[in-house]
Amino acid sequence: MQLKESDEDGFGIEIVLQQGDRKAPSCVHGPTLLFEKVCKGEEKGRRFYACSACRDRKECNFFQWEDDKVSEARLLAREEENRSKMPPFTHQEYCSRFRKFLALPLGRRFCQDCQLLLLPGEWEIHASHKMSQADDITEARLSRPSLMLKPLENKKSNAQYLFADRSCHFLLDTLAKLGYRKVLCVGTPRLHELIKLRNQEGKSDPMKSLLLDIDFRYAQFYGTDEFCHYNMFNHHFFGGEAASGVLRAFLGEEDGEKVIMVSDPPFGGLVKPLAHSFSQIAETWRELQTSEGGVVEMPIVWIFPYFFEPRILECFPSFTMLDYQVDYDNHPLYKHGKTGRKQSPVRLFTNLAPRDVVLPREEGYRFCKVCARYVWSGNKHCTKCNLCPSKDGRVWKHCSECQKCVKPSWRHCQSCARCALPDHPCGNSPGLEGCFNCGSLKHKRRACPLKDKRRTDNKDSFICSMRLWTKTFYIFKDSCPSKKKERRQ
């Protein structure tokens, strides 16, 4: 469902992360998320369920009010619809088909329309479709399925952007130098491919990898111990307990094999549900640790745009944002080598020690001895703030009145008592829409001291407040390099 905040001062949408045994209804993407529409000044909003993975009803039209009484006939119809939209084969069937495909003596075919490796008995059915012929389907090509499969680029659902080789090699080289031998790839198929390719070359110590991804097409190329069909927004394994058991087995650190998770979610994704899923994976990892282990927190690298830093740090206070700029092959803007606002805004958020992640000097990074971490060359250390403040790759400037460093295009506004763009609307400081609960301008509804008094009926859940779905996109677009010059910050 596509959610809009048509009147920012009038209402908002909050996520309710459920606890306990209460079960949410499911769409084809697994259990739905519970939302609440909150109107300013009202004691109670109305809650509803919507798809966890899609923000557009054209992609998934699931919607149900929490207090709806759903008939048995409607439940059966919903289950039938969900089954009809599932992949055409099970993972085991895909594996069997792949073995038969590799054994074909002549004539391999891949249907580009259906994104399916074809067996001879299926050629006639797909005869009118666009095909890749045998010469294009080599062993090397099959080892890199992300080059064969068409990226899913719908920004309101999958937003499947793939690492450029530069970023992929940097990540893997860094993990190898830090001693990690098992990499949990959550939404990072290119990294998973590179690990397998390096293992085949045999030029470095072998590493193990498990890919968790919502794109079921990868089940055609990987075994059940290499890939799990997974939704990172609701921690749902489409393969059930067998698939979740694969994850649990992978997270074990037998023989000193250190595990790290690397995740690259869709940029418009909601931080709170993602953090909730990652926390559940981390909790499973922690349960498998021996009492002698010195590490108490699962090592994680979360790849996301820099302007989500406050939300990520709210969920994971131990994380640090690194200056490394991640670039993508199939993104029109996020390319390496661009300068200023044209640089990729995607960064690494991690609980690894920042000084241990060595950023390449040949690409313009340097080590700041005061901050004890590698930073971009344009990120100049501020002696007044005592840190390297830049987030977007430009040289920031210090404002003595705000007592902090700000973006170079901002000016201090005496009327607003803050720094902002020169043409900003005075009096409309960000965040001053106030609390929906009591109307105070000093806090948001999630921090309202009266919220708990007004909500005595919410004992089975806790509210993770977040203005949503399109507002996430507004933040993203306002910080995006493709915006018009007059909107650039």
C-alpha cells in the first residue's frame, strides 16, 4: 500500500512492531506490518495491516483494518491468491533443474521474459519469448547470475541496485583482512558471487557465504545451503523452518570461523523494521556463542544513504558511519569518481572499529589521527567540533552561533536561530510540526510523556514511531543529487 501524508500537520503514520504471540495476516511477501494512522490531538488512531515490502498497491494491494472481522471465505481466497503468486518451483526443484541444465550436451536456453533457465521440454512453450542462446550461457556466466537476471528496479518495492566491482572487491578485501571467514549476505548478491568466484580461483583463503534475498530467481543457481528466499522487512523465511535452520547452522562459529553480516537494503526501506530483523539475526548469533567468546555483538555492515544516520544510530547506538562511498553498476547517479553533490550518498554503517576499516588512499581517503578513522579527503577536521563533520563529501563550515559545522551552502538565519538554505521559508524549521499527542513543539509523539498515560490498552506491542512511507522518500529525494539546483543543499 502506498501511504501518503497529505497534511503533515494533521496526521502521520506510525509502525507498531508487535511482540508476543499475536500473529499478523500474511500477503504474498509474508507477515504484514501493523501501522497506525495518528491524527493530531486525538487520543487513539486507527490501526491497519499493509505489506512489509511494497509501498505501492500496484505491487501488493494487501490492506486490512486491525479490527476487521475477516470471514473464513475471505481468508481462504487470500491464501489461494498468495499461493498463486509464489514461485513456480520449490527450491529443491530449482536445484534439480539446475543439475539437469548443466548436463545438457547442446543447446542451453534462458528465457529473458520469464527469467528462467529452460529444459528442452519447455523450449516450445517459450518459443515466442526473447531468449539467450547457448553461446551466452557459459559456465562463467552461470557463476554470475546477477549479470543474467534483469535487475528489479521498482523504487517502491525491490529497488535492486547491484554493487559495482570496485565496491564489491573493497568490501571483500576488508572482511578478509579482518579475519572473517563466513559472510551472511543480506540483499547483497554481488558480494555472494564474488566470494564463490574467489573460492574457485583458490588464490586466497576460502570463505563461506549465505545469501538471504527476496528475489527468488537466485534459487535457480544456488543450493539450499547457499541461498534462502527471505524478506528482510519482516524477518520472514519463505522456506519455513528448514530455511531458518540453514541460517542458524551458518551462524555457528565452529573452528574459529568468524561470522559477519553485510546488508544492502532498498534505499526507501523503513529503518525500524529492518533494524528489528537484523536484531533477530544478531540474537540468533549471540545464542550460538560460547561463554568464552569475547565479542558480545554480532559484527554488522549496513549499507544505506548517509541521511538515515540518525535513525540507524537510534536503533544501533554502537554503529559508526564511515566515509566510504559505495557505488552501483545499474544506478544512473551513484557512480565512483563524481564530485560534490554528484557523489554517491551511500555509506557503510558498522559496529566494527572505525580505525580497522582501511579506506583506499588512492581513491582520496586519508587517516585522521584525532578521530582515529579514515575519512574522505574533503572531510576536514574541525578543531572547534573536534571531529571530521562532513557527511556528503563536501567541505563543511563551522557556524559559531549554532556551535556546529553545517553544509557549505547553508547560512545562519537570525529569525529561525539556525542554519538553513538562503531561500528557506522562515519560521518553518524542520521538526516544528510538534507532538501529535499534546501539541508541544519540544518533542515528537514518540517521546511524549503523556503517551503512556493515554495508551493503557497497548500492552501487547510497543510503538516504534516513524513518519512514513512517502516521507522516507521525501527525505531521500531532498538529499538526492538529481534534484533541481534550487533545491540542492
